[in-house]
Amino acid sequence: MTTRGRVRTMESMSDVRTEYLTSLAASLRGPRRVRRSLVQEASDHLEDATLAHVEAGLDEHTAACRAVADFGTVDEVAPHFQTTLAVASARRTALMLLTVMLVQPFVWDDDPAAGRPDGALYAVLDTGVEALGMAMMAFAFVLALACGIGNRWFLAGRSVARLTAVGSLVSGAALVAIGVLMTVLGNGQRLLDWVLVAAFILVPIAGTSLSARRTLAAC
Amino acid sequence: MKSESLRGHLDAMILAVLEDEPLHGYAIIEALARRSGGRLDLPTGTVYPALRRLEAAGHLVSSWSEETGRRRRTYRLSRSGRKELAGRRTEWQAFSRMVGDVLGT
């Protein structure tokens, strides 16, 4: 087929293809970059398949319809695409949480000059934040692996994505609660303490929680 | 052959068709159809999520390339993909031999 013929064929088949791709794209939720590249690949596939059918002798419209039919209905295909998106979103959430947690030991490092506040509650919270921090770090590390290279050993599906999102939301809320309470109970009401809490806990956990909510929406 | 019975083997079949050369999505699906003698009956769209999953697992590496003036996402086997394929082949041979022995074929 000549280049001009190819272009004409692609233009005329675009209605069927565009309608299908628009419907597919509208049914997907998840990270924009992954979503775009998945839909782009679907578009490339439909273009190649249509041209192959035209070269095999079908008229342009029938070829485009056949390509779309072979690809599968949106109801058949979208759940598979959606799982890819949910897992990609979960991986991003887990990596964000891991990054946030990696800096926590430095945030919670006791300032010898300030001294450690007295009180049983503060001691419990101090122990709790350490345990929670370690657990969150391990959780984020395992889930980031599970959503990526872990696919070698088991398929990470939407249940893993949901676990990542819910775990991130719950543990993030617990960390914020403990962080704020410890700052209130801490040495005075220094502005610097609140700046540190905001910069290293509130803002990063808010970002992670937003990503977790998007992951839940993609599940 | 119906998609349900193929689902568990799709990953291995994708790795197999990429053994010799990198291919883009449509070429992978064509190769699957050709090698199966046209008996592979599954919505072709379901192959793309499998490609992404294999890539996340590190068995495939993808890159965008330009072919005849059009951009295409091309996949190639990684070292771990080759190892995985070898393992899947060994497993399949043992499995099919065992079932064949039991069925008396």
C-alpha cells in the first residue's frame, strides 16, 4: 500500500477507532502517564490491525470494525487495563510512603540540647512512633516490591493495590496523630518543631494519602 | 482454544515469541497467532496488560522506537526473562509428560 493510501485509510477508519478509544479511555482511572501510554498502545495496535486487514482485502470500514472486535469489547479489556493502572498507582503510593518513612528517623532523633520531655504518655508515644515507623517502612518496602519485581513470584492485582492504599491511609493518619501529639507534649511550643512536623510529616503524608486515595479510586 | 485455559500460559508464550528479537505489541500478537496456528482465541487487548506486568516483573524491557515514521512501544527480553522462559519450558515439559502418562497419550 502506498503512503498516501495508508494515510487515507487511517483517516477514514478513525471514526470507529476513535469512538472505541474514547470509550476505553473514559472507563480507565489511574496514573495519567500510564493511562496515556496504555491507550496509545491500543491505538497503535488498532491502526496496525486495520491496515493488515485492508491489505488482506477488506474494505476500510470493515477492517477497522474487525480490528476493534478482535481487540475485545471495552467491558472485556478495560478490567485488565484497570488492574495495570491500579498496581502502577499502588507502586507509586508505596514508593512515596517509603521515601517519607526513610527520613523519619532523622526527624525523630532526640535533640540532646532540648532534653527529653517527661511523662508516661510521651514515653509511650515515643516507643509507639518508633514501632509504627519501622512497621510502615517495612510495609511500604514490601508493597513497592510486590507491585513491581514481586510479579515474578505472584501476580499483584487489585487486592494488593487496595491493601497498599488502605495501609498507607491508616498508618499515615496514625503517624500524623502521634507526631502532632508528641509535638504538643514536647519541649515548649517552638515554631521550629511545628515547621519540622509540617515539612516532614504533614505535607508528605498528605501527598501520600492523596496518592493512596487515587489508588483506591483505580481499584 | 479459549482464553480461560490460556491465561496461565500467556506470560510464557509472550516470553517465547520475544526470545529471538524485540517486537512491538501488534507484532507480538501476530507472532502468537502465527505460532499457535490461529488457534489462540483471546481478545488481543488483554495481551497489553500482560506485557506491562512482565515489564514490572523485570522480565521485559520496553522502549519507544520509530518504525516507518510511526512510534511504537517495543519490548525485548531481559536476562531474567530468558531465565524465566527456560524455567517455564522445563515446568511445561514435566507437566505435559506427567499428564500424558496419566492419560495414556
